[in-house]
Amino acid sequence: MAPLFLLASSLVSSAWAQESGDGGGVDENRSGFWISPRVSLSQTLTNNSPVGSPYARSEQVTEISPGVRAYMNLPRIKGSVDYSLAGRFYTQHTYANGLQHTLDGNATVEALDDHGFIDLRGLVDQLSISPFDPHSTGSTQNGNKSQTSLFRFSPYYRGVAGSAEYELRYAMQSVSTDTASRSDFTSNGWNFHVVDRNPGQLMGWSFDASQQKYDYSLGRDTASSAFKVGLIFPFTSQLTGSLLVGTESNDQLTLAKQSYRTTELNLEWRPSDRTRMSVGLEKRFFGNGHDIELEHRTARTVWRYTDSKGVVSNALEDALPVLGSYYDLVDSLFSSLEPDPIKRAQLVESELLRLGLPSRAELYQRYLTSSATLERNQQLSVLLQGTRGVLTFVLFRNNSRRVDTLFNPGSDSFDVSSSIQQRGWSVLYAHRLTPLTSFNASINGIKIASTNAALGNSLKTLTFGVTTQLGLRTSGSVQLLHEVFSGTMNPYKVTSITGVITHRF
């Protein structure tokens, strides 16, 4: 945990020092830096805890959670950090009392003027150990969750040689989890990228070379290297295409390294500031992969579709956008209204608070694995903003299987199922009843299927909530939750009510 705490504290303290060099504190009206400390007190009453346990019974859970959120758009630091520490206290199951960390932060630090940079990424979250066991979204005790942390450190040097731009990057990533039944993960490697997009030429060119090493504590260590060259075709100012060919060598499918030819075709179209489309198709060692993104915004709507297929090294590699999916959708809606990232963050934060919307939301079930997986993720999301309310729709699908079929460590869910499929949907509506009070309701469904006929489950969740301002910096909310988990592994029903008071300093 030390690097993660260091990430949060160093970024906030460095930005604080840059923003308030006279020692007089932070001016929230300045656009370079914004910090928002908070503390929350909540009480949950539930009729079923721990969920899925034969010894489940009614429970009362008290939680105290201090936290801080900071946004930085300073000359040498740009990024955001959100950290909270929750202390949970159970009336009946006192053995479950403990602390839970949550961190979501990223930043880019300019170490050398215009050339040397450092990317930092920190993430701490509760991930499911198995997709087949109960995976409640509520705040009560769940033995299928494990606190997992990611830290990424990536320095790079960027420069220009003639009309070509180049970048040399090193990346080190570490993932650790509290459960002993899943792998910890580390990776490190380098990448060299050169691109020439001279506007006076009919076409540009690019070159990439990379080398990576992957280490799983319960799995097989692997390594890979690749290089590719490409041509860039600027058809118009709005439409650009590229074609790349090369080779890659790895030992993910075989015990000894094998070489494979690669081909990649990309197309990007930006007809306006509100509409963008990118399509990437590739042929690699695992077969055909792709990466498709479509987004269109109007004054009151955001329409987004993503479809990707590729190799994922760990469960947090394909994590949610920084600060969560609802935050990301509202941020896209406000991007044309406020270009300054700090002022826009304040607008988004204020809108989420008024409507009682969670900034962080897990759309599909992320679960821990002990080796690389081949995944296809599809997601369609729509946000519609009315005069006093917001309506969101989300459809998603995820298919995954283990890449390394030569090694069977007996340490993740692919030992009992060769592939795992998830399908789900979510509908949420939030409405401002008065300038101070809002109502929200959501209904979600997720179904997990398996090649093993004995496994599989479904989870349906219904929530109702009311949020109101109790004071200038104090808000209160009450949320009712009902869940039904169906499947062969410990089915359950749970109903809970949670009251929360939050004060922002």
C-alpha cells in the first residue's frame, strides 16, 4: 500500500505547494488546483449478512469514512486523485470489523521542460474473487471480495528530430491482492515510438518497438517483444487512416518463444467536436482483435459505443475510467460547456451531488485471475439530460477465456470453466424534486454463463434513494436496496436501507 499512499499524498502536497506558495492555503476559485476533503457517516440495516452464507442473519453496520478528492491542472502536474478510508463496524459479526481503502488516481508530472514526463496511476478497489460466487453490490459483508491494489510508474522522454516525433517509454506495473488464492502480478518493459505526420506529405510513417516481461506469483512467467512499421494516410483534415505490419514474439501459447506476423489497420474520423469514430482491426498471435469507439454528443445527450477484443494481463488493466462511469458520462456532456478541466470537474461534482448519483459504479463484474486472458468487451451507454433530471441506459457484454492453456495452476475460475460470459443492463433515473432535494432510482441486471453447466448465476438489483442538502457543505441521503442472486452457488435475497451524512470541508 505504501506506493499508493505516496501517490495520493505527494501529488496533493506538491500541487498544494505550487498553488499556495505563500502558505496561505488553497484558493478554490483558481483554475489550477481544487481540493475537496470530506467525511461521511453511514448506518446500514440489512436482513441478510454475510450474503450467501448459511449463517446469514440481520445485521447493523456503522461506517466512518474520511476522504479527499483533488484535481490538478498545474504547469508541471496534471491529474486527479480520490482517496477514502472506511472503517466498518458490525453489530453481530464483529469479527468482520476492519478498514477498507479506496483509491483512484492518475497524474502526469513534467520532470524535464517539454521533454521528460512521468505517468503515475494508482487504484485500490474491491474485486470479486470468483464470478460464480455471490457478488453483492451492497455495503454489507461479502466473502467473495478481495481488496486489490494497482500501482503504475511510467517515465518517458519525448522529442522531435526533423519532422518526426519520437517517444521512449519505460513502464513498471504492480498488482497485489489480499486473497492468497489469486496471483499477484508485476510487469515491466519499454517501448520506442516514432511518427512522422508532416502535413506537406501525401502520407506519413511510423515505427514501434517494444519488449515486456510478465510475472504471476501463482502462474507462469511470460515475455514478449514486437516491432512494426506503418504508413499514415491523412485523407482529409477530419479523416485519417494507417496500415501497420510487423512481427511479435512471445511464449504465451507455447513453452518456448514463437514468432508471429502482425497486421493492423486503423481509421479515425472526427466530423465535428461533438462526434468521433475510431476503428482498429488487427491480426495477432491469438487471432483477430479489434478496438472500436463511437461517440456523439448533443447539448443534452451523450451516446457512446465501445467494442474491444484483445489480451488483458490482469483484472485492473481494463479498469473503469478515472473517477467512474457516471462521472465520465456527465464530464463528456459538459466538455463543450467548460473547456477548463478544473472548472468542469467542479460542475460535474456539483451535478452528481445534486442528483445523488454515484461517481463510481461497477458496470460489469471484474474478477481476479492468475494469468492473461483474451477478452471481448462491448458497451452501449446513453445519457439524456432533462431540465431537472438525468436518465442513463447501459448495455454491456463481456466474453473471456484464458490465453495460456498449457499451464493449469488451480488458482482461478478458468480451472472450472474454459470461458466465462457476462451480459447485463442498467437503467438509472435521477430527478431534482426541489433545489435542495433529489430522488433517484435504478434497476440493474447481470447474468454470468459458463461452459460448465453446473455454474452460472444472475443478479438483479433495485435501488431507490433520496438526497438532500442539510447545510452549506453538508448533505444527507437514504437509499433502499433489494437484490436477488440466483444460481447454483449460494443463492440469496437481501434487502437493506442505508442512511449517509457527508460533510465537505
